[in-house]
Amino acid sequence: MRHKNRALVATLVAAAMLAIVAGAPPLNAHGGAVAQPSSDAYEDRIFALMNAERRRHGMRPLRRGSCASSYAERWSGQLARNQRLHHQSLRPLLRSCGARRAAENIGYGNVSAEVLMKKWMASSRHRANILDPRLSYVGVGAARSKSGHWYAVQDFLGF
């Protein structure tokens, strides 16, 4: 019986390692896949955490802007498809949204929205964008790559 149990455990460990390498979702204790957040849920969580940080620093919350959201969502999808992290030009965003100021935060990883926000807040440049009182609107985009990593974008606007 011990030999069968060891063989079963070894098989389960090997399957779990293969799933991790292949980018499959992690399994829970009962062998079922752990629920992964949707892009909308991930974006909503980033938005909520960002405004919690602003409130914590005595600032007004950012409002969602449809123009900024379309740029952030489109860019996060492109980053995830290419699996490459780089900023987009903000000139088209400024022009088409009619804003005077624009800023962008991008991030990536197989991490929760909470971890990503902590990383942004630990970076002086990203933190400055999140806490800039001249920026009043934001668009948030998030997309998963084939490898399962999140690519997230915050596009900020000031009028």
C-alpha cells in the first residue's frame, strides 16, 4: 500500500510540475483548477487599490475615463500578445482625449493586483503618477499572455 501511495504522490507531483511548466492554472487541494480573475475583475481591483492609495494620501479619487480606458485596454492586449513590456506614445492619447497631461504606468507578472499595486507604489515614478493631483482620470487595462502573465496598463489624464 505504501508503494502505491508513493507512486500516486510521485505521479501527482510530476503532473503538477508539468502543469506549472506548461503554464496551466494551479490546482487546489481537491485537484480542481484555482479560479483566475477575469481581465475586468483584475482591472477593477487595480482601480480600487489605486483610489485607496489616493484616499490614504488625502487625495480625491481618480475617475474612469472612457477615452483613457480604450487606450489602456488596447495597449495591455498588445503587450500580452507580444509578451514584451514597453510604453506606448502618449501623443495620440493626448490628442484624441483632449487632455493637457498624460502619464502611463505599465506592469507585468504572474501576480495579483495587490502585488502589482505594491510594486508600483514602491517605485518613485509610478507612485508619482498615481498620486499626481493634476491627473484626474484614468483608464486601466489588463490582459493575460499565453504564458499566464498579466500585462497591466494605467493611462492617466489631466484636463
